[in-house]
Amino acid sequence: MGNENSTVIYKNIYQDPYDTLPLVLTLISAPLSIVGALFIFITFSLVDEARNETRKLLVCLTISDFIMAISSTVGNVRYAVKYGKSEIIELACPSTECDYLCLIHGSVQTWANLCSFFWTTIIAFHLLTNVVFKTREHYFTLRLCVHGVAWGVPLVIVILAMVHGVIGEDYRVGSGLWCWISACITPSEQFFWMMVTGKGWELLMYLLTGASYILLKGYMIQKRKERKQARLSFMDLSDNLRPSDENYLTLW
């Protein structure tokens, strides 16, 4: 996986132009995500009751999704402007010039995407530990570590990818209408870096959050049977949570 593989010149390789449907759907869904994020920011700022620890974590998740939605919009507009009139797209590897917009938005989107996975997992663990283990997560050091992991680890991953020169024009190879892992590396390298910069963490998030919510749901059922109560809320088991935090069991 050295530089020799990265500088191979691909000849006579073409890819069909993008379909209009994915472009339209993204340009509709991304702005809707931005609007939804703004509503969460506004309610958090104006409604005092919404400022518990779980909602603070949700705001952090929303920040990453907000950045990702903006980056997706930029990437789709770039792709439409650059390739919108092309009947075929020729893969130019190595590229004769650096597409800085592609590099920047690809890096930002990869970072925001990873942050979203991390914050989603952290929220699951937050609920599980508060209900089952009765932990108190208001200590400054612990909160600092959580933010360091959620924002910092994705940043380190993106920097490593940039140092290895694998973020760039992907010509929709394995992704949507945005830049991600360069198409100018071998398929095995593409698979490796797609796992490292996104898909691997996404799969891990699915497993961890799924396990967390199954354990949490099972614990709640057990406690209701022990106390012989038809209704038992998170707030009955933890001072850090509100009854509305149970909605996360449905959302995920």
C-alpha cells in the first residue's frame, strides 16, 4: 500500500454520469436536516426544561449532523456544476490539479460523519449507565474526556487520511454525489480507508447502540416486574434523566 499504487495511471476508464434522483433527494433532505437542527438549537436556547444532560449530548450530535448536511449540499452542488452536462465521466488518475473544494468538503464531511457516529453511541451509553449503574456524569473531567473522544478521534482519523492522500475525488465510487475516498487508489486500499473513515465505525455504532438499548429495555421491563408497576419512567431510576428521554428508545 505504498506510493506506487497511488500513482498508477488509469486509462480508458469511464463512469456513467450521476442520476438526477439522488441529487434531488439530497438537495431536499440536506436543507431539511439543517432546518431541523436549527429548531433543536433554538429550543435548547429558549426552553430551560430542555437543558438536561441528555439534551446537551443531543445538541452535540445535532452540531455534527448540521455540519454534515451543509457539506453534503456543497458536495452535491459541486458535482452538479462539474459533471451535470457530461454524458460520461472519465477517471483522471492521477489528477493533474488539486480540487481544493473536493478535498475540503470531503474532509469536513468525513469528520462530521464520524462525530455523528461517536455522539450517537455516547448518548446510548449515557442512558444505559444512568439507568442501570446510577452514574452521575456531571464531573468536568469526564465531560472533557467525552468531548475529546467525540470530536478529537474523528479529527485524528481525518488527518491520517489526508496525510496518506486518500481523501479526494471519488467519482461516486462507493459513495454518493460528494468527495470521500479517492478513486485513484487500489480497490483494497479504498475498502480499507472506507472502513477506517466511516463504514467500520458506522457498523460498530449499530452494534453498540443496538446492544445498549436492548439491555436498557430489558432492564426497564425487569424493574417494572420487581416493583409491580405498569409504568416506570427513567426519572424514577435516575435523577439525571427525564421521562421524555425514553423517546430515544423509539428513535434509535
